[in-house]
Amino acid sequence: MAANQLGREIGRASARASKAARFRAELCSSELAFLMEAHDGISAKIVEEAGFKGIWASGLTMSAALGVRDNNEASWTQVLEILEFMSDASSIPILVDGDTGYGNFNNVRRLVKKLCQRDIAALAIEDKLFPKTNSFVGENQPLARIDEFCGKIKAGKDSQLDDNFCLIARTEALISGWGLNEALKRAEAYHAAGADGILVHSKRTTPDEITAFAQRWGDRCPLVIVPTMYYATPTEEFRKAGIAMVIWANHNLRAAITAMRETSRRVYEEASLTGVEGRIASVHEVFELSDNRELIEAEKRYLGPDRKSVRAFVLAATRGEELGPLTKSRPKCMIDIRGTPLLHRLVTTMRESGVSDITVVRGYRKDAISLPNIATIDNDAFEETGEAASLACAIDKLDGPCLVSYGDILYRRYILDNLLDMAGDIVVVVDALWRERGPSSSTVDLVDCSRPFTSGYLDEEESVSLRGIGRGLGEGEVDGEWIGLVKLNGQGAQAVRAELEAMRANGTLARAGLPELFARLLAKGTRIEVMYIAGHWLDVDDAFDLAKARNFL
Ligand code: SPV
Ligand code: MG
């Protein structure tokens, strides 16, 4: 099958053809194809964005971007790393400038395998000696022996993991001054050795020797050129000469150099950014090129329920008299625990769990509560009221999924993560090891549950629910202690709001704590789920607790 026909066949293949198949289709197409240079992930994206159907991963520019010379100073695995980023960053095929193949036939074999594993479509190797020197540096660079170079081509072709992977053999015969006949002889041998295309390079400022080569070559196999030096040649001439593929070999890096120099110079001289802002890509463009949007979508898919929509209410209006002088000038939520206020630690745990919409209900010494990026609501009647009234101050925001937390507690993050994953309209966190907390354990937060915490409680199908809370539970009824943390979903929030309104209406709101609120909900038949934990939390009521809190961290 003639090369052009083969190209059309492949071109008709599915749009999801492999990168190698698409490269082959471009190489073999009857249309002149173009590759644009890229040297890293972002330039690869920019080439694709411009509309190119293929990328030239230039040895010169990848080296230069690393700050080294085009003399194999970067190792082949370092180049491979760059190629991996470029390949991941773009969906169009990449032709890699593989210099001389980084060694002998054996190195080429390994190179080709590694390129295929990274979804690289094609490799060009040139008939010079390792370590190579850029074609435009010096004169009469030595060439490889033809048979030795043919061995590399065969080894490369035998190692490809994708049938459509292309190996382009590049002859430097013209550049090195060996003349047209030598160039043709070499191209012929490389073609016979299995090369999928011939790259014939020239450093003249006119295309004469390239067009002469093309004329004598005919359509034996596709010809690839790099018109860096004969750039003024109209592209139409390449079409007329029957060239298959043109490589614009280094222009993105050169453009970047000019722009970076100008920007650096200006910012340095002006010691200001005003002269450059507006003339350079915006930070937003950087985010767009980095495809930040995709990550936002992925977060929605993989991070489970969107915790950004969960609001947290931290009840922090009380002073905490038991802490004496420590709470003279600040509420107890702001006391220092190893250099950081307790509330700060609590808020950090919430943020680490993805809950960022946090409202703190302040009261005593409210001005001492100053944390960045939190909302505050004030319960100015804090001296005469309890937690239910504090929560009622935020009643307008009690809407949709939310957490309500005492402001004087600390817990391990996994507790919050697990709670956020729990199903149920209202879920309270209950510590089954309440007895171990000792005498300071508050009796008002003790709970009676539908099942005690046993090692097998998770195996039971039915979830555990709350049966009773607060004073009045008999010793044998207590299954744990509510830690001061509850999660509500939309329905739960609605139930709590309605109950707070009812309490306000009948005058019981002011003095009530949250246990009374839960007790009233239970009395109405509202189901309250229990998430058992076994320690790993604490509250800070007195000096003894404070000492424990310092050890907790
Ligand atoms: C490259 O871009 O690295 C090339 C083309 O090999 S040239 O610099 O013209 O040799
Ligand atoms: Mg090169």
C-alpha cells in the first residue's frame, strides 16, 4: 500500500486512535503536516491549544529549558521525565528528538520501550556520535557508520510496543558536508532498515539542497524537514517538493526567552509589577492551562459529599468560671493550649475535614475571639442563657447540613470525618468510655442508647439511636457521654429549628442546654442516631482538663 493511501486509511480510523496511530496518519497523509516545538508540559498544552496535530519534543529546547547544553548533558532518563509530563499534559502525538539514541542499539531498544510506555508516538534518531553536538554548532561533525546506525533503527523497530510507533531516521550528511549522494545513500539504507520516515536536515539559508534531495528521493517514504535556517522559504515550496512533515523546531522556547528577558528586565529596573501586569498571562490563565477546573469536578466525584456545603456552629459564649484567672480576659474557648487557642485548634480540625463555613457564637469577652475566616454571631445575653439560646442566635443560618459543636472540646479528626459520613437526620457523638473520664464527667451529657457499645455493635444492621439524655438516668442505663458534637442534615436542622422556636415560645429556651433540646426531640419521637467513639476527645472545664488537653496534642 502506498504511503499516502495508508495514511488515509489510518486517518479514517476512530477518533480515539492511539497517539502513535494519529502520528502515523499525519506522517503518511497527502497533506503537509506540521509539528510545533515544546519543551515541557505547559508548552505542550499551548501547542495543542493552538491547533497543532503534533509536538516536536526538541532536544535543543528541552536541554536549554533545563539550563544545560544540547550535548547530552541532560541524561536520557531526565529527558524521559520531561516527556512524561508533556505526554500527560497533551492529547496530541509527540515526536521525540532522541539525538543519537543515547548510546548503541541496546540503549535505543530500551529507549523505545520506555517511550511507548509513556504514550510517545514517535522517535527521531540522528546518525551522529554520542555525545552529540547541536547541528548548528561547528563544522564537519563526524557521522555514525551506516551499518551501525541501521542496527539502531532495526533494534528500535523491534522494540516498539505499539505497531504504529514511528521511528524517523535523521541524516546529518548534508549538515556535515558529505553531500547529496551520501545523504541519499544513507537515507536509502535507513529506509531499508525499517525507518518509517527520513528526516533530512540542512543548515543552509535556502532550501535548495533539501528540495534537491526530495526530488531524487521521490515517494520512497515520508520526508521530514526542519527549516530553522531556511525559514524564509514559503511553505508552499515544501508542499510542491512533496515534503510530508515540517518541524518548527525551537520557536516556543525562543519566544519564551524574549518574553522572560523583557519581563525580568522591566520588573528589575522598575522594582514594580505595574509595568508588566496586563502584558503577561494572568494567573487565571495559568490555572486554566493547568486545568484546575477538572480537579474541582473530580473533588465533587471522589471526595464524597461536598463538605463545603456543611456549616459548622461553634457555641463559645460562656466564660468557664472554673478556670479562674485564665478566663478573666477571654472566654475559655480562647485559652491557650500549647501556644494555640483551643478554638483555633477546633476550627483547624474542622477545616482539615473540609468544613470551612464556620460560625462562632460569642458572648463573654467576645472581642477576644479573633480568628481569621470565621463568621461570628453574638449572644449578648450569655450570662442568663445557655447553649440552646446561643444556638437560637444562629437560627436563620440553621439550614441544610450542619455541625453543632461546643466550643470547649477537642477531638481527633477521624471522629469528625466519620461523623460527616454518617447517615441520619440528627447524629450525636457518644463516648462509650465515659467512666474512664473520671469525676469531672458531666452528668447532664450522659446518654442512654438503644444498644450499648460492644465490640460487635458495628456488625448489627440496625444503627444505634438515642433513648434518653441528661440528668435522671439511672446508673445502669448510661451507655456513654455525648461529647458536645452533633451533625444535622437538612431535615435534622429543620427539626432543631422548629424545636428552638417552640422553646422560645414556651419560655424554656433561655436556660436550656442542648441535652434538653435533644430530650424534647426524643419525646416527640424524633430519631437521633448515635455514633459511638472510645475516647480520643476531651473538653476543658477546669485546670485538670487543661492539663489533659496539653497532653492530648
Ligand atoms: C532540535 O530541535 O533539538 C533539533 C533540531 O535537533 S536542530 O536544533 O535544528 O538540530
Ligand atoms: Mg536536537
